[in-house]
Amino acid sequence: MAKAGVMYETDSSMEAKAGELKKELQRLVKSIADDDDFRLDAVREAMRVLSALRDLKKAKRSISFNLDNLTVPDEFRCPISKELMRDPVVLASGETYDKPFIQKWLNEGNRTCPQTQQVLSHTILTPNLLVREMISKWCKDHGIEQPPCVWKCNEEVFTDADRNRLNSLLEKMSSSLSVQKEAAKELRQLTKRMPSFRGLFVESTNAIPQLLSPLSAGRTNLDPDLQEDLITTVLNLAIHDSNKQIMGENPLVIPLLNDSLKSGSIETRSNAAAALFTLSALDSNKIIIGESGSLKHLVDLLDEGNPLAMKDAASAIFNLCIMIENKGRAVHAGAVPVILKKIMDRVLVDELLAILAMLSSHQKAVEEMTELGAVPCLLSIMRENNCERNKENSVSIIYTICFYDRSKLKEVREDEDKNGTISTIARTGTSRAKRKANGVLERLNKVTSITHTA
């Protein structure tokens, strides 16, 4: 029989997940400590990560039972999973199942009893307290810690049928084009509709290479529909936290996503950008993606201006540039002129201003902004835009530009005399915006004082 213990995460996978959570917590704490005007969202996110670490520690303590050498009575096994039930419930048909497995069955749209095929009059699940008590007594008699009722990941329940289905579809990736396309479409639908199906890819080191074999084997002459379905499946898989690290470190995934950023349908290219954004949630993946040359392809996709793809490309660029090494890569990939032109055209202003503010810590980026007329554009945004975050980013960039290039203070002074833009921000902006605006005004006053003295 299958080991009941496999339903829990393995020690190694839990350690890996704990490591990811700790890194994420360190990043959040650093961002909160470094930013005088940090967002409450960052605090809430840090609390969420702390809660997840606590839950992981509790779950790890509970992994102490082992049924390898015991025969579990049939009445204690779930008819679907064939494993010891944690949370036995009664279906309308009168049959007892482990709650996560029967809930998954119902969530997939089934309205019959898996055992009797009887059409269900309702889908209410009633706790089977008698069976639960019997399982508890059996565990106690055999010196086993009873499995907890509450599952850490309610949707991540795998059956042999799920595994067989996945293996069958992956085997078709080495078949004819028509068979590959049919299997790829089904994988795309399954990984979108069934979160649990995404988790199956963690179990096999060969699953992702099998999935991507049609792309890696024929990069020069790809069927666009097959490419779109496979890249979308990659995006669906990347959403699953346990997949992020193995996908980022797989030598096929990032290069094939880069290839797909350059060719294929616009949906393929957009989904490739979205996959890179999702994978870049891990700092280790930010490094891998940055070193792979992805930023150049993302900037090119942003430059093309397709509405479907721009937002995904911008999101990926922003996430990658959180890491300082990637800021330089983005600048050298031509991000500044592309982003500034879009902002001047009032396209994706919120997202692109956030990227530009992030890049303004790079000297070459500031030089390019100065040459391309960023100051008048940013001043106009502060006057016209109602978004406080946009005003804050705009004045922060102007503050940095004026620090690097004093000649730009003349443009700011002329606008200040005419519109009082910076003064308005100094009175009404966010605390960070006020601080930056007052810094600009101090520099203006200092230059004016020096001029009058001379």
C-alpha cells in the first residue's frame, strides 16, 4: 500500500520552503527599515510570511507517524486515496471519504459518488465522528501520532489517477505533432483549472524537461499553437510556490521563456513575460533571470506597445530590478528611453513611473533621463495626476536629477515661478514626497542665494 506519510511535505521540501519564506521576510524587513514612508502592505505581507513560517513549524512537528510496517484496515482508508483518512466525512450517498479528496472530486464538477456512481442529492459533507474516533484509537494502540484534521494545503491532494494522467500526457510530448498539440492543450487546461495538478510536477525531476521537449527540440520551426499552450502551462506551473525554485534552476525553462518573448503569438509572448514575473518572486531566480538576458527581451516587448503584453513586461521588469544588479542590466538594455517615451504618451504611467523611480539610483539612467527631457514631463504629471504614489515617484526622480545635474534646477525654477508645482507637493504630498520636494526647494534657494550674492 502507499505510504500515508507521503501526504505530508518531505523534510527537505519543507526546509526549502522555510528557506524561501525566511529570505522573503528578510527582504520585507529590509524594505520597511530602509523606507521612511513604508507601505502598510509591506507590514501585512511580513506578518503573513511570519504566520506561514509558524504554520510550517507546526506542520513539521506533526510529521512523526509512519505506517510503512502496518496494515491499515480498509474501513480506515479513503476509497479515493487508498490511504489512512485524516478527516473522514460522509457523502450524501452514505459513503465515507477523506475530506480533501472528496472535496477535490466535487470541486472538479462531479455530482456522483465515486464508489456507487449514485447521483448526489446534495454536496454537504458531514463529519464521520465515529470513524474518526476509531482511527484515533487504532493510531493510539499502534503507537502512531494521529494525522491532524486540518490540512496545510487543502487543494494539494494527489491520487494515483492524477499521477497516471500526468505521466500519460507527458509521454505524448515525444509523439507526433498532432498528439503533442492535443496533450499540450489538455495540460494547459488542467494546470489552470486544478491547482493540485501543478504540484505533481514537484514529484518528478523529469516532468518539466518532458513538458518542454517539443520546444527545446525545434526552436527554429515551432508550431505557434503548441508553443502557446506549453508556455501558458509553464506560467500556470510557476504560480505554484513549490515549483518556483525547480523551474528557475532548470536549464531549459528560462532560455525557452526568453525565446518565447521574441517569437510566437502575442499571447505566448505575454505569458512568457508573466511567467518570468512570477518566477522572479524568488531572489535566487532574479539573479538567474537577470543573467540570462531576459531584461533586453522584456524591454523590447514593452517597446512594441501591444496592450496585452506591456503590463506583463513592465511587471517583470519592476520585479527583477528590485535586485541592484538587474538595474544596471535594465539600463543597458535601453529601458530608460522606452519607459520615458511611454510615460510621455501617458501609457501605463503608474507602473512605469515606479520602474523609473527605481532606476533613478543608477547614474547612467539619470543621465539618460536628463538628456531625454524627463523633468518637464515629471512636473506635468505632478500637476495633472491625482495618484499620490505617482507624484511621490515623480518628485523623487526630480530630486535625484537635480542632485546629479544642477543645470536642471533652472527648468524647475521656471516651473516653480509659473506653477508652484514643487511647493504644492511640499505642502500636500505624502511624507516622502514632502521630504523630496523640500530637498528640491532647498537646492533652488541655495542656488538663488549664491546667484544674488555673486
